[in-house]
Amino acid sequence: ASAEPQTCKYISKKELSYLRETVCMPGKQRNAFGKLSAKEILSHSSVWAIFISHMAFNSGVYFITSWAPIYYGQVLRVKPEDARFALFLPPLLNLLVKACLNQPFGKWLRASCNFSTLQSRRMFSGLGEIG
């Protein structure tokens, strides 16, 4: 193996030619979209969709995690020490689903249901928004 395709001992000329045409090689600046200004990027609806979905998810997670002890104490009249299980269960389940289920389920969707990576990500995002 080599750090750069040009110095690789076993790359064929055809492979190297393909890489030069399609991939930005080291030392060669190439932008398929031309020059984009910050205004153009920030005015694109897709960028705002990403920002808004991240803000919604993070505010929901942090709101639940931060305010749950107060809610349990003031509304339900349960001390946080007595509701340990209920308070640590949502973050624990979030971790377990991300660590154990997302990748295998995504692979299964792509293999068995012919989902593209984009389709499986959209489905996960939609399920995450639903709850």
C-alpha cells in the first residue's frame, strides 16, 4: 500500500487514470460544485433541514434528561433518588439502540429490502422524530 496512488507499485495505469478523472488527488484542487459562498450554503433548504433536525433532537434529549428529575420531584412528588430507574432508562435505551441495533438493522435493510444508505438513514431519522 501507499499513501498516494501515484507512488503505489501495483496500481495499473487504467486505475490511476480513473482516479485522476474522478477523485480529487493530493495537491490537485477540484470542486465539483464550483465556489460556494457561505450565503449560498446557508440559504439552501437542505442545510436548514439538517440544522433544524439536530436542534429538535438535541433539545428533546437534553430537555428530557435535564428536566425529568424536576418533573418527578415537583409534579409526581417522587424524589429523584427513588426514581433512579425511570431517570436513567431513557439515556440507557438510547445508547443501547445506537450501539447494538442501528448498524445491524441498517445492513439488513440494505441487503434484504434493497434500501439505499440514504433511504435507511431517512427511515431512521423519521422513526427518531416519531419517537
